[in-house]
Amino acid sequence: MVDRTPVIAGIGLSDYPKTPHLDSVGHHVLATQRALADCGMKKSDIDGFMCAQGDFAQPDNAGTMAEYLGINPRYFDGTAVGGSSFELHIQHAMAAIQAGLCTNVLIVYGSDLYTQSGTNPGFGAREAGAKVPGALQFEAPWGNSLIGAYAMAAQRHMYEYGTTSEQLAAIAVACRTHAGLNPNAQYRKPLTVADVVNSRMIADPLHMLDCCVVSDGGGAIIVTTAERARDLKQPAVRILGAASAQTHWNISQMPDYTRTAAERSGQEAFAQAGLTPEDIDTVQLYDSFTITALLMLEDLGFCKKGEGGPFAASGALQLGGSLPMNTDGGALSSCHPGMRGIFLLIEAVRQLRGQAGEAQVKDAEYALACGSGGWLSAMGTVILGKDKG
């Protein structure tokens, strides 16, 4: 009987963080080429295609990219919910492979955001004159910014639990420490808590160094069956659990500014995997802002609600700690080309293959990646396991 257990067989990163020689299409192409070379597949083997660019007015939308890459899939997915899109793609690829709808799925993303915008970091103001469907009508007239939305969550967490700016800063420091081990990271200079809290205030209580970088970059992942992976070049990484959830889209509709849908997606992913947070050796969490990662740490069960600040400040998130986080440097220091969820998955795979170099977590067997889309809105959680062959 054919073993259709879904596994990740190939990964590839395009060049990053600043690549004036590549447009967004070029990032898709380069990442795809490298993922295929990584596992030893041919492009003609791909029969499932997933890409998060869903705007048909853009030259790199999902349909155009499949055509440009010369892929004619029998299973196609253009799900686009922001930074967590790729965790949702893993969930969808898992289901499609198990159902026999396809066998070899390419998930790909690319962006030249930095080259196009020239801004760093990005604070994401909203257009007050934009169309305002649904709940956005209550936000757009006041010109709330992206960071303003996250600042509200940070303020509420501080109010309810006594979280401090210094505790949030510990997250940025951990990511910068790991970025120092990544030769491609955008920022590698050592960072202290004092550096973070003394950096320019952007939206109280979030400082400039609480915010992600803006970069170029792209990534690709190939998901296939355990049986097919046996003939490929790299050890397979098992997909043990994948789940998604959403509590709101617009920040004004968030039911509780201290809780995200990662509570639900995490519980479901852990149930599928038959694991608990204590089993996880490393986490790759969406760190668009320090508060994003802190909320996820709590919502996923790595510490109790309200204890994320002390947990981060304890050093647990650094290599050698109990839960090394964002071992490539994360969005806070390595790269963030608009949507970062695919980078979380690729770094998790590198860790489980034992290919993370100086940032390798010793004896890593289980890794968790959690992406955030929208304004702490759509959450996707994926739990991966080392192949035990």
C-alpha cells in the first residue's frame, strides 16, 4: 500500500535581504529552482501549486506565477491571508496529498518589498480614503497604522499583566543574537535591552527596535508523500499537525487584545501531533513586532497567559535556553519581505535536518512554526518532526 503520509522534502531560499537584481518574480523563480535542486525533483514532477499572491492586478499573482514557472497543476491553491498563508498552505497540501488529489506540491513566495519601497523599517499606515467594507469603516477615518494596531495589543497586555518594555525587548535581543549567526541576516550587530527601549518610540509602547525590518526575499517548499521522499536527496521532515483559526480581521473587532486565534490553531495542531508544548525543541514564531511573538508564546501554551514577559526575559528564547526561537534572526533582525510565514517553516526544516549551522539547536526532534496574518487575525500553526526513518 502506498504511504501517503505528507512530508516536507525540499526547501529553498532566494537571495535576501536586499536584492536590487531581483524583482518579485525573480524571487519566486530562484526559490523554486533551489527547492527542486535541494530535494532532487524535476519541475515536471510538480502536480500541486500554492502561492499566496492572490491579487490578479499584480504580475506575480498565483495564476500568473504557475504559468511563468511552467507548472500545470492538477491541484491549485491561491489562499492569501497575509503572513500565515504558508502555514495554511501546509495544512491544505497535507489534506490534498492524503486525499490523493496530488502528490508533489510546490509552495512558493517572493517579494521585492525593500527594493520597491526603500523603507526600513515599515510602519504600515492605512489610507484614510480607501474603500471601507464592514468593520474597517470604524478604523479608516482615523488613519490608524499597522503598528498602531499592535501597540494597542501591547498596551492592553501591559495593563492587564504588568508586562514591561524591557521584557518585550528581550524578544528582540534573542532574535538579534541568532541573527549574528546568520551571514544573510539584515542586522547582525549585537543588541541589548537598553538599545531597544532607548530606540525611537513609534507607537507607544513599541519602539523602533520592537518592529520588524523590511526586506526583499523569497522561499519555496516542496511537500510530497513519505514514499516518494525515500527516493529523494534530503531526509524527510514529517508534518505532524497543521491547523488554522481566525477570531477577527480588523483590529477593532479583536475580541480580546491579549489573546489570538493561535490558542485554537495551536490546540488543534498539538492534538493532531499527539504532542504537548513541552515536547517542542524550537519555535519559529511570527515576530512582526515583539508583542506578536509574546502573545503567541502564551497562546500556544509555552507559558501561562500573562507570563510571556518574564518567560522572554529569562533567556529561554536564546540558543541554549529551553525554547530557542527564530534561530535565523526572525523578522526583527533577519528578513521580512511582506509575508514571512514561509521563512518560519524553512528554518524549522533546517533545524530538524540538522542543517542550521552555528544556530543549530542540539538534538532537535520537534519544531513548531506559527504564522500570523492580518492584524493578529488569521493564525496558522504547523508542528514538524524529525524523520526517524
